[in-house]
Amino acid sequence: MIDLALDAVENVLTLDQPDGYRTHYRRWGPATADDVVVMLHGGMSHSGWQFPLGTRLGRRPGTAFVAVDLRGSGLNAGRGHIPSADLAVGDIVQVLRHLHRDYRRIHLAGWCFGAQVATVAAARLAGEPVVASLIMISPGFFFTDRYSDVLDRSVDSALAVVEELGLTPEPTRAYISVPLKASDFTDRREWHEFIDADPLRLLRVTSGTIDAWEEIAISSETDYARIGPIRVLAVFGTGDKLVDNQRVQAFLTDRPDVRVHRLDTGHAIHFDDADALCGLIEAHLRDEPRAVAGRTAAPASP
């Protein structure tokens, strides 16, 4: 049974973007503080999936935790549709500038695809004193051959059917299936039930979203070198079925200010071992190494 009644209270807030779009985000912890961790979710999920971290980090003195819904996801309008990569990243930049008024240090975090969005946003803000550090959880810069093949087949099949039938879907029509299932994230049955019962999970996306995802993925590989002199924490699950851990770690550790850790979890580290992950994030905020809950949490060798 999943315990949803932990200490820190969840607050749902919104921010109006320059184009009138309304971005929803969830906050655990104080409205003003020294530190805030701002988490961006992956492709299928939304901000609500981050509650295991929010309810824990949000009760840490002097710290808040914010999880943002990306454009077209979660509580936001236009489910499954991202008009452009520029708008999707721009939304996050605006949220970060908004939060910077109330928090001294913003630690921008991303889980899976969210790590790529976070990287591009951090690069855009490299000339501003907004992002203090970058936290990457199961960063999806490169995926396993199996998942990459499944994703390509899902997209190609949907586009082939549309072409064969001579259809011209509306740009906002989400018809391409997201080829993920609960067992791709975790092996724990209680979380399978949570994911399968979630009405906000992203099941289908538009062709525009596919294009935006691809553009952000490509940009993140070059923008990683442009994030400026900020510390980076990267955490991998040793049992991740989606991310090519070895390739991503080699890519991230090309810069010297990266601390890498591995935990004995699946792709959804915050589902499988939220306490250990929170311990690593707390140590990162203090900028000191730490052993977590009796398990190895030392930096992993490249």
C-alpha cells in the first residue's frame, strides 16, 4: 500500500505564460526558503508522480520541492500536445525566473526526459544567477536499443496508418501511442497499480510533440556543455530498463563537476527507494558526500 499521507502538504499553483498558456506546478514545503528543488517529469508522467520526493524534501528545514507539469502534460491544457520545443522549454524558464524571487538557490532537476528539458533550460539561463545546480535522475539522454526500437516502431506505425488512409489529423490530435507500461518503470506491484489507475498519465501524443521531444533531445546533447559552472548530480538505477546507463554516464562525466551515484532500483528511482534518493539530494544541497540508509551511495566510477 502506498502511503500518500506524509508530512509535507501539496499545493497546486499556476503561472500564466507570455502566450497565455497556464502552467501548473505542485509545491511541497515553504513558499519562500533558501533552497528549492524544481523537478521536471518524464514523457509519460506528470508532476504528481513526484510526491514521494515532495513529501520528504518539503519537510526539510529551509527547503521546498516543486514539480512542474510540462506543456501538454498533467493538469495543463492540451493533453499530449506540444506546439514547439521552444515553447516547452520557455515555459520552464519562466517558472524558474518566477521562483527565483522567493528562493535563494534553485536546484533544477529532471527525471528521464525531464533531465534533457532541464539541461536546455539551464543552458538558456546560463548568463543569469537563477540555476544553482543541476540534478539528473535516470537521465534519458540515450535509451536502450530495445526501448528506442519500440518507440520508433510506435511512431512509424501510427504515421503509416495515417498516410495509408489519406488522413490529415488536426495538429492538436493526439493519436500516437506512448509505448510505455508500468513495468518499464518499476518491478513493484503497488506502483503498477498506481500508474495504471492514473487518469493524468500520457497515453497518446501529437506528431508535434514527437518533433518537440526530438528537438529537445538533440539540443540537450550540445547544451550540456553550455550550462555554465554549476554542480551536477546524476543518479542511476542499476535495474533501469529504459536508459542506457553506461552511455549516459560517459556523456555526463565528460565535465569535472559531476557527482554520479547508482542505487539498486529500476527507472523510477523515486518509487523504488525515495529515502535513498532524498538522502543523495540532501547531501547534494549541502555539497558533501554521504552514505545513505546503510547502502553504498559513493560516487560510481565511469
